[in-house]
Amino acid sequence: MRKLTGIIHLDDKETNVLNELTSYRCGAAVPFGARYRVIDFVLSNMVNAQIENIVVFPRQKYRSLLDHLATGKAWDLERKKGGLCILPPDWHDHTEHSDSNLQHFRHNRHVLERDGAEYVLLTGTQHICMIDYQDLFYEHLHSGHDVTVVYQPLTTPGSEHDNEMKLLLTDDGLVSGAAIDPANRNLYMGMLILKKSLLLELVDDCLSRDKHHFFRDGIIAHLNRLTVGTYRYTDYLSVINSVESYYKHSMALLEPATYKKLFHALQTVYTKVKDEPPTRFGTRAKASGSLIANGCIIEGTVENSILFCGVHIKPHASVRDSIIMQRSTIHEGSHVSRIIADKDAHITPKRIIRGTSQRPYLIAKRKVM
């Protein structure tokens, strides 16, 4: 889709909400679903829509993200022209006073101007879904609106939706305002599409007025002159904006119906391939109701849990209702339930650690308990 460039912006809100999980990485690089990272879903949506030019605007803690994305080969974005372009912020500009994605637009305006695309798809990563961006683009072109934003009408709002932006809509589906209102069920999904020339015009206006938020100050503040339409999305969506919501939506994938809503045959989720051997189960191993990635060694008991690559559950150890990330080890005789263990964590022998579904016990990366 040569007329459309995808821009993935990672602001502070997406980086600092997951406590220890984002101590050393941005929110987009957090592991999800046994073998993926959060950013894989929006990247895959763009690739499935045949978007060939994708720009990533990281803001901080992006070393892990750079390692994961590399040249973009896993998403078929390693190209001589176009492909994946990662543009970190310019930390040496002492005159900088803008924040969020406005800073990136200011510093990388030349990159967008020389890009041949006429339209821009702007999105974050904390809304995990498998949306058809081709359908979104065609609907935007057909509508003739200046901007089209994506929203979901919530049927069963959760606590993770309370502090998210909601849309005020007219009877014909146009945006008339936006507010953080727990009573409003029209969840703004942080995705919008518009002409590149309009994007740059609105960015310049925000910067000239010392504004800091593109959607609120660039789009909503100009509703008197912009026609902002909506794209209604009603399929699978998880909002990852807290440790509790991360645990909730991760564990929901253990339900086959929910898993199939996200990982279905119509759209592929791509990720960086890890060459690991098949998981090995010991003679006394027990595993049920779990997602277990390659490279694991299971010698104990695993129930209703998610295990990433290279996890080792040693004899007489048990893991229940938990998320255990890459290369972590649960040693002999230890029993854990409702925990999230980050990469390379070690639970020493004969430990008992329990959290709750509302407050899972979080173990930081490389920590020994």
C-alpha cells in the first residue's frame, strides 16, 4: 500500500505503566502470549495490510526494542527502499520543549516529507488487536473525512478502561469531543488516519502554540474546522496499561475461544524467530491448560500458566495461574501461583510465592527469590 505510511509512536504513557516489567524496556517490548512482544501485533497488522513504509518513534528504554526489531526481517521489512525505519529522539537538542510524539515529528519532519506516501496511519501499541488496516484506509478514502479515528464500543468495560480517552459522537458517527470519562463506552484506540500534509500542518500548529498532545491539541482542538469520522472496531481488543490488565489479558488467552479471536487464520502475527528445540517433558511432569513455548524443560507441574522460551520447571516444583518469561527457573520443591516472573528470574528451592488475580506477585528481571 504505497499511498500509506505507518507511524508507531511510543510515548511515556506506554513505557512507565508496568512497574518492574518496564524498568529496563519500553511497554512495546514487553513479552506477551508466550512468544511475542506487544509491538508485534501492530507491526503485523501493518504488514498484513501491505504497508511497506513503517516508522517507529521510540522515546526511552528502547534497547530491548531495537534488539527485537533489528532490521525488520521477521516482518519482511528489510528493504533497500522503505521498510522499517526506527528513529530515536534527539537528546542533544537543548531547545526542545515538546514531548510525546510531537518531538519526533519536529526532529524527523524531513523523513516524512521525502516519503512518497500521501496518507499516514498513526498508532501506539498498548491496544492489542488484529485490525484490518486496509479496510480502515478504504473507508477513510470513501468517507472524504479529514481524519478517521478508530474506536471500540465497550460492552463490558474493565478497570483498565477508566482512564483511557473516550469519544463523544454525533448521531451520524462524527467526533464531537473527547474526554477521560469512565461512564463513556466509546473507547478511543489510539489509531487514526489522515493526509500527511494535514498531519504536518497540525504538528506545526501545536508546536507554535506550545502544545504537547497531538490528538487532544491537534485533532480535538480543531473540530470546528476538521471533519473527524470514526471506524468502529468490534473484534478482540486488550488494553495493556497496568500490571493487572497485563495479567488479566494474558491469562484470558488460555481460554481457547479468546485465543482464537486474537490468533486466527485470516491474519498472521509475525515475530522475531527464536531457534529453540521442542519442549522436553520429564517422566513425572504434569502440564494442563497452559501455553508453553519451545525450549522449555518441564519436570514438575504446570497448570493454567504461560511459559515463554527456555523456562525450566524442576522436579517437585509447581507453577499455577502464572506467567513465567524467558529462561527463568523454578527450582526443586518451590510452589508459585499467580505470579509474573520476568526474564532470567530464579525461584530458589522450597519457596512458596503467591499473588492474587487482582495483584499478581511481580518478580523483576534477573531477580533471585
